[in-house]
Amino acid sequence: MVTISSANTIDMASSPILAIRRGVSRSVARRIKRLLGKLMPHIPMKHALVVTVVPGNVIQTPSGKRAFGLFRASGNGIEICIAGTPIRNMTTIDDIERTLCHEFAHYEQFRDGRRLQERGVKVRAENLRRKALAA
Ligand SMILES: [Zn+2]
């Protein structure tokens, strides 16, 4: 279920590596793994990318903000990180899936040489999730 690979084994443009950190529930891990597999036919990859799901309701971004997810391209590689614990009575695994799709929409901006911005991302993320879950 959990795939972790060191950076020097990643082929360019291969499927993303999924890393589920200890403390993420099995139900979230299962749903994210399934969604990722169903998303891939809709998102041509041009880069190696690592998706990390961490326990907790939010993550802290490098700039110190709290967020549900993060897309980052840096010297350490290209990564998506998402918070893997729903907020009780507030968010659900569906929302965690939406966050994953949101960050992949940012990856598409990066892949296509577009500016990373929120404009259009929400709509694209919903379209990606709908397409994936219809498959
Ligand atoms: Zn965003």
C-alpha cells in the first residue's frame, strides 16, 4: 500500500511516488492511493514528483502559513504534501481528496510553465476529481 522510494531511483516522468507517513489512518491512505491511481491518466507527468500524506489537520508551509496542502518545486525536487487527518465535524476524506487534486492543479501550472496562482485551480481540481472518480 505504501510506496517510498529514494530520490535517486525515480525515473523522470514516472508515476508519482506516494509516501504515507505513520499516523495517517488506513481509510485515508486507501482513498488517496486509489484516487492517485485514477488521476494519473488525466495528468500527463513531465517530472518526478513525490506525494507525501502526513498526519494532522494542517501542514505548515515553508513560509510559515498553515494549509491543507502544498505544492513545491525546489532544489529538493517537486513535491506535494497534504494533511491526512480530517478535522472532526468539519472536514472529511472527500476534502483531503480535493486538496490532493488542488495541488495537482498547481503541478499542471508548473508543468506548463504557467504562473503558480489560485485562479482557475478550484475549478480544475473539481474537474480532475470528477473525472478520476467517474473512471
Ligand atoms: Zn492553491
